[in-house]
Amino acid sequence: MELNDFGYLDTIKANLERVKKEQAANIHAAAELMADAVANDRLISVYGGGGHTTLVMGEMFFRAGGFANINPIMETGLSVFNQALKYLELERIENYGSAIMRYYDLKKDDVLIIFHNIGINAATIDAAMEAKKAGAKIIAVSSSCWQNEMPKDHFIRHSNGKNLFDYADIAIDDYNPVGDAAVLVPGCETSIAPISNVVDFTIAHWLEIECVRICVERGIEPPLWSSANVPGGDEKNAAKLKKYRPLVKNL
């Protein structure tokens, strides 16, 4: 039996090919900032502005093959696992994102990656403003489609009307379509099968790959986690855990 995905895989492939082609320079520039952080023995902070965008942050944290100096700016109130209606309301409340960012106390020239494919909600904009105030360098992964197509007076927007890309030192466009769900099955009126998760996870790993390449090119050994589930994995990770546990709040 041949599986009919009604163009889902083709849509993802087309989106990823577009990102790879059109955002290559931005991904490289962002990876350079990440490599600078590694070279200067600094953390790389990652924030998801609410709901499913917090999953990308989790994908980069304490992950086999991932960077040990990742500092996830986690707030359970914004997690997709914090009752849907609760996180949906919290991500639209102004000053909430600012408080979260202040708690993590970013410093001048710290690198912060913000994922939010919509890029206009209060928890995202306030966090970006607070990080900018602290002097952090912001890498934003978001969608120009949402930011440009949503009405300026739309109720989910921050009251200042700004977009995430307005605060970014480097903006990486994931081209996520408005509504996210990309498949219409004949006979069903509601679109299904979002693509932002696959695309943003891939961007996260492209950033890691390019950062490692740059580190090797510079003669820097990147601090990477080994899989804890293979023989010798825990032993390989022990020194990194000893170093980063006092620095990363969620380790």
C-alpha cells in the first residue's frame, strides 16, 4: 500500500530547500556567533516564545551530539505541556517574557537564539526587548510570512506592534506559512500536519553543524555531548557535567 500524505513531505522538502538556499548566509553568520561563544567559553542561550516553539529549545539541550554549553531559558508556564489554554494565555501577557529573561540574567554580548515561528506575541517580543536591553546578541528564527501578513492590530500582537525580526542581530526566516498546518485532506475542512516543527528542528541542527565546522576550522574543540545511552557515554560526559552544572540552571 502506498501512503498518500497529500503533499506533506513535498511541502516540507520545498520549505527546507528554500531555507537552505536563501538563509545559508544567515545560518552561517549565526553559527559564527555561536562559535565565538564557544571560543570565549560562554553559554549559548536558547528561548522558545511559547507553546510548541519550546520544543525546539528542548531539542538543542542535553542532546546526543548537541552543545554542552546550551543554556535553555525554560519557563514551564510557556511549555506546551502546561495545559494548552494556560500557556496560550500566558504567551500573550505582556511583561511575562521580560521577567523570564531577567531571571536568566543575560550579559552584554551573550548569544541568545529565540525560536518563535509566529514572532509577534508578547512573550516573544518582551523577551527580545529585555535581551536587547542587556546587550545580548539575538539570533531570531521565525517566519516573515506570519510577521508580514498578520494585521497590525491583531489581538495576539504585542501592543508595540513590533516583530521579532525587528530585534534580531541575525534573522533566519523559516518561511512557516500562516496557520502552519499544510495539508487539506479531501472531505475535511480543517488543515492538518504542521511543518514548523520539522523545519525549525532542522534549522537548529544546521546551526549546530555549521558551528562545529567553524570550530574545527578555527582549531577549537567544541563541547559536545555524547549519547548517554551508549557504552562509555556517561564517562565521556562527566567532565562536561562537572563544568556546566554550576552554569546552566536546568542541568
